[in-house]
Amino acid sequence: MKMASHRENNIANYQIISILGHCFNQLAVVQLAKFIPTGAMVAIKKFDMDKIKEAYLVESEIILTRQLNHPNIIKYIVAFVSGPQVCVVSPLMAYGSCRDLLSRHFNEGLCEPAIILIIRDVLDALDYIHKKGYIHRAIRGSHILISDNGKACLAGLRYACPIVLNGKWQRSIHSFPSTTERNLNWLSPELLEQNLKGYNEKSDIYSIGIVVCELSNGIEPFAGMSKTLMLTEKVRGYAPSILDSTTIPRDENIESGGDCEISTNILNRRFSDDLHEITNLCLHREAYDRPTAGQLLTHPIFKNNKRLLPLPELLKPALPLSDRVGYDTV
Amino acid sequence: MPLFGKSTKGPAEVVKALKEAVNSLEKGDKKAEKAQEDVSKNLVLIKNMLYGTSDAEPQADIIVAQLAQELYNSNLLLLLIQNLNRIDFEGKKDVAQVFNNILRRQIGTRSPTVEYICTKPEILFTLMTGYEHQEIALNCGTMLRECARYEALAKIMLYSDDFYNFFRYVEVSTFDIASDAFSTFKELLTRHKVLCADFLETNYDKVFSHYQRLLNSENYVTRRQSLKLLGELLLDRHNFTVMTRYISNPENLKLMMNMLKERSRNIQFEAFHVFKVFVANPNKPKPILDILLRNQEKLVDFLMRFHTDRAEDEQFNDEKAYLIRQIKELKPIQGH
């Protein structure tokens, strides 16, 4: 039988170097490893199947990801079983996730060129996913990974759902993603409402708007707010914004100095009108008013990106996890 | 051909163009690259006729009917599936989407595509062997599960020799393919209750000797999934005869008792759901009763301490209490 070359399916061919992080509610670990036959550095995600109740989520994420092929979507090289673990091997994303970058180096957000480059890549991936008939349903900073050459890759496909059901392209979807508590702040009002109208792929565009805020502000809107309040705010049409001198009422902040202290850096900075505009476009209360991923990509903000510095330059002082750094942390 | 806007090609032309392109792809001649392009282009055209796109509705029924008729007459479905490995990555998925849509076609209560495939079972056999090839396995899987929804097609697959290859496919080292094959395998064995029960009864020895290998697999996921499915099969009332036969064999009981003690808690738990059927059987054959009696005290002791942290699972606790009581009350058969 012709199968993936057996070297890749054998855990003995991977030398584990360090732990990169945890995911799947701490039931999966991501490790940095060297594929011994070629010396390539890879990330191995190991799911502890004896502890995971929702085994179908692990399965469906792997099967879906394996059926997508796009430079800005995480690629799974191979998935195999080793003992009670399911191991998924993917190329190393040397800068980690956007969430990691924000937490470690950019507490007050990334610079505008970096945001533009990342969002453009994510929109490219999203345009492809939507055209292939899926809604991602979990677009958020922690599901956007950055490679050593500065390419953003979308991950987190276990929450995705098909638009094509019963042999038809559905105009709206009503299913609610399972185990999605941690994604709620990014989800659109219509998805959260769970009413008869349902939602469609524009729901992901709303999440893009939240991600722009997350990348700009260093933290996603609604963070720390109660779930009910977050829902009410979204449903009544409150649209979050990226924080800069134009969106923070100045005198109010100076006088209050109370419960929320905003750094002068944020108070004085100024994002471009274009960035404000795409944020607002994505965060329209009505899905119909939001552009598609394809339409967003034609926005002037994504033109002439060649003049921007490459992402790795913009992300300094953050450094990619090179082979060397990896070995040093053994 | 209009320079701008949509192509106005009708179903007959698109099907003809696609067939020619697949044929030249199969030959692998110099024009292969052009052929690949034509295959992709025409597949997308057909797909859009059937599904519509995010900004266009699907074609009218009459066009879809013509398209289906052309597909049957040209034998294109089989040709596409036979050449699936030669079609590019996105094209493979388009084939599956076209196939699945056409399969669901209905005229009143009739399913013309299902009737068509019944006359061309090679389509099913070719799809089943798709699991041998990593690059098309998942595409074939989605088509197979769609076929398995129809009793007539499920029957052809269950009763074919190729069905037994599933016992190998569900265990392959590539996780996604093994999982996908297992979903199809499960669908075939559970979807149409009466058909499945008949099949299992008629082929009991062959199926369960193969099944035994899955339960002893070195692959944790295979072992767990097959054990869980075994529990579901035995507890389905349609499979009463099969269940009775299974729980009369002392070897099966020994296997479950060993699995109760496995290191993995999930496997222990699934084994419990099969083990309980042996104990609950009011007419235990002597060999089964002997084993239970020989281990009476140990079993009671074991079950008292078994998964005590599942306090919130009422049904499990009730069942466990029931088993403990049953085992405590076991007595040797009087007389001979």
C-alpha cells in the first residue's frame, strides 16, 4: 500500500528539543523537534487521546486541514498515532502566534505596517476558505501563526463548519460551534445571538475586525468583560475601535486617571484613516454591510505593500525561534 | 464564446469537454498540462451549475437534469473516479462535490443516480480501493459515506470482498486516513439496521475474526474506536442474534475482562459497556458462567473500585451497581 513514507510516521525519527506551548485546553502539547533524517525543524502537536473527550474535534481539524492547500493556512505534514497520542507534524512557525507576540513583546499593540501585512495574509487565507465552502469561526490572534520569513498562517480549523450541507450551498448556518468559550470575544453578534436568521461567512469578517483591534491595542476588545455584557454590547451595535489619539476622548482620560490608565504612547499615537476604515467596515452590526474577504483585499491599504519593511524587521526586537535558540533552551 | 461574463456552455458541451480532458490526462501525452487546466475549469463549471456560488443561484432543475443525464450516458463519473489521482488537488475535491450532489438527485421518490450506480458497481469498488492511495483517500471517503446513506449501495459494498479491506484501512499509520476509513466502516455497519443485522448474522465468523484483530490492534485509536463500535453493535436490538452469539463465546469474555484492566481509562470504560452484556445475559452458557464464578470475588472487588470518580454519571453507576449485584448472586448450575 502506498502511504506516507514511513519515516515521517515514526515518532523515533523526531528529536524533541523543547516545549513550545499548550493548546486544546491543556490537553495537547506543542513541541519543537528536529526531523532527524533531514535535520528540518518542525512543530509536533501531541493530543492526549486518553484525556480528550471530544476526539471528533481532533479528527475533524486534521482531516479539514489536510484538505486545504494555501500558503497562508497551516500545513500538516503528517498525522499519526503514537501510544495514546495523536501527533501532528507541521512546519515550525518561528515567531509563534500573534497572541504570543503581543504578550511577550508588544503589550500595546503592533505597528501599523505589521498589522497590514498580517491581516492581508489572513484575508488571503480566509478568501480561499470561504470559496472552498467553510466558515472558520475562530479567527483570533492565537490562531494566526508567523513563520520565520514573516508569513502569517491561519490555524485553529477545528471550529470550522461547512457551508455546503445536504448537497446544497447554504445561505445561512445555524449550528453553534462546540467548546468555543475561549473564542466568544471574537465572534460576531449574529453567531452569538443564535436566532432564526443564522449567520454566514461574513461572521468571520467581523472576527477580522476584532483581530485588527487585538493586534493594534495589544488585547482584544471585551477582554475581562462578562460574557453577557459582551453579548449585549455586540447585539446593540457597539463597535469597538483601534485606540489612538482620534478614538480616545482626551480630556476625559486626563481627568479621570481612575480605573483605566492609558499610556501616553497610546494616547499620542495615530493609526491611518485607512486602518480605522477597514476596522469599521469589518465590525458593521449587519453582516450584509460587511465586505467579503475578496473585497477587503482590494482596499487601498493593502496596495503598495512592497514599500513596507518585511515583517521580521517590523517585529524586532522579537526574534524567530531559530535552530540555535531551540538548542539553547534544552 | 463571449469575451466577458459567464460562459454559455450547456451541460452537454461541458460534459464532453471534461471527458476529453480526462481522457488526455489519462493518456499522459504532451498536452497533459493543458488537459489538467481543462479538467479543473470544466469541473468548476459543473460544480457551479449544481451548487451555485456565493453570488449566483444554482442552475434550473431542467439544466441539472440534462447534466445528470449526460453524466450517466458518458460514463464520466467512473472515468473521473478512476483518474482521481491524476487530477489536481482542488479538482479532486470538486469531483467529490459534483458526485455527492448528483447522488442526492431525486425525481419524486426515485434516486436516479443511485439506480445508475447499482448498474455500475465498479464506481463503488473503485472508490473503496481509493483508501489505498493517500492522495485520494479522503476524497473517496466523502463520496463513499454519501453512497452509504443509500441502502442499495451500502448493500453492494457490505457484501463485496473489498469490504474486508476496511479492517486494514482503519489501521493504517496515517491518522487522518485511518479515521476517515473508520467513519465509513462504521456508517456501513450501522446505518441501515436491518441490512446490517442480516449482514452480520450471515457473515458472523468472517466479520468477527477480522474484528478481533482490530480489538487487539497496537494502534490505540483503532483499539478504542473498534471497542466502542462493538459495544454499540451489540447493544442495538436489531443485532440481538449477533449479540447472543457473541456473548456465548468464552474467548470474547476473556478479552473484555483483560481490556477492563488496560492502562487506558477510556478503553477500560468502553470494555465495561461490552462486559456488562455478558453479565446481564439471563441465559449464560456454562463456559461463561464458569469464568464468572471462578472470578466472582475478584470481579466484585474490582468493580467496587472501578472508575469511582464518575460520580456524576448516574447511568454508569446504576449499571455498575447492577453488575456487582448480579455477580454476587451468581450460583453454579444445579444438576449435571
